[in-house]
Amino acid sequence: MKPAAFAWHRPRSVDEALELLAQHADDEKPLAGGQSLVPAMNFRLAQPARLVDLNEIAALSYMRPTSDGGVAIGAMTRQREVEHSALVAERSALVTETLPFVAHHQIRNRGTFGGSLAHADPAAELPAVAVALGARFKLVAQGRERWIDASDFYQGLFTTALEPGELLAEVVLPPPAPRMGWAFEEVARRHGDFALVGVAVMVRASSAGDVDLARIVLLSVGEGPVIAVKAAAALVGTRAGESTIHEAARVCAAHDVDPPSDLHASAKYRRRLTEVLTRRALARAVLRANEGGARATQP
């Protein structure tokens, strides 16, 4: 398949890109890594009249520490760079653990950190991870910028809070809290395929050993990242032993998700995967929290 005809612009600065997007906001698409957009265009599922290619904008590709102990990542930073970053491994271990599950290394060589987040595929790993971490996104447009929480950014199937003419410019991952554990789990038909179900978990243990914070976010079970509110409530305030973790996972599958059926998996099977993967992820996250929140190992 070949894409429909389109005009191609290659700005060299953020200001130039925003000017182009402001001129043709209704029929223009920014091009980041292109690992999702280009196939969609080839199948004519997407037919933008113009592409604004961001690949020459060096100002959008970086990783740097924030003053509070977090990490700021430019939207055009390649996923492979983030995956192998010692800074990210130290300050946002959940991201380091998750990235090897994102497609294949050839895709991660071109795919961008911000591009995956802005694309908002309900089967993508990084949106769920960003919500679980409590990340914040910097959105820029001509003459203005604003910040938004990852949990507010995702609004439906392939739908985000981005307005016409806006770009996702930066992602800020918060600093790791003491006694915070993390884990990511997913099941796919083959490694690198879209997940049938995935789950990202953050758990914090109090000095007494009880869970005082839990974030459980699932992918491939809804129209975007699904926050398991009831499962988290079942966990917070408990000692999080085996029986409590099993109960939280059961609640998650029974009450927090309403998964679809498709040719790859039935809704019933996705519910079962939700329970199993949530149980595994919670057990590992709680163990890490009780150990004081060890850092990720560099892949």
C-alpha cells in the first residue's frame, strides 16, 4: 500500500514547527519516529494533507535530571536511548523495566518517547507507565505552553488533551520516593507484538510495612490506560501479604476492567490475564518496596 499524496515540511526549530502547525492545524500531523503514523498512512487509515517532520529539531531530544530528583525527557528522544539511560534507570526504574517490552529493538531505535505517548494507542506500554508514575507532560503551541498530568492527558481511544496546533514537548518523570516498589507485566502472542494485557504497578510501603500508596494501571483492556481504583483501594492500608495481593488482583479483574473481545483474545481470557498479571506485578512491587525501593539494573 502507498499513502495518499501529502506535503512534507521539515522545520529545524520548535518555533518553526509550531508556526507550521498553527497555519494548517486541521489537516496537518506532526511526524516523530513514524513507527505508528507511517503504517497507518500506507494503509490509508490516516490521510493528513501535510506532515511536519520533527526529526531535525535537536532541542526536543534530551534526558536531564530535574532539581527534585526526577527526569525530564524531550519528546523526540529515541526509545532505545531512554532504555539504556543510566539516569533513567536510577530515577525511574519502571520505565527501564518496561521499554524492552515495547515492540522490537529496531522499532525502538526510531520510535520516540513522546511519539508513543502522544499516539495514545490503548495497547501501548508507555502511556500506562506514565500514568502509573504520575508523569507530567509539557504541551506547547505558538505563543503558549501548559502542563498536564498524564492521567488527564488520555481521554479515549487514540484521543488526548492535545489541541490543534499543539505538540507534546517534554515529559517529566517524578523522583523515586523512599520505599517505592514498581513492576511491569504483560502477555503478548509473541514478544514484540501488541500486548493482550499489560499492567504497570507502583506501590509504596510505610515504615511500619503497610502499603500507603498503590497505583495499578492496565493496557489493552479499554480505550486507553485503565486505572484500577478499586484494586488499589483493596491494597492500601494492608500489610500486602499473599492473600491481600490475591484479593486485590481479583478485584481488579472483576470490577476495574471491562475488556474487549477480538480475534486475538476473548474478554474472559483478558480478565483472567488481568488477574494473573496484576497478582504477579503486585507481588514483585511489594517485595521491592519492602526492600527499600531498589534501583533498576541497566539492561
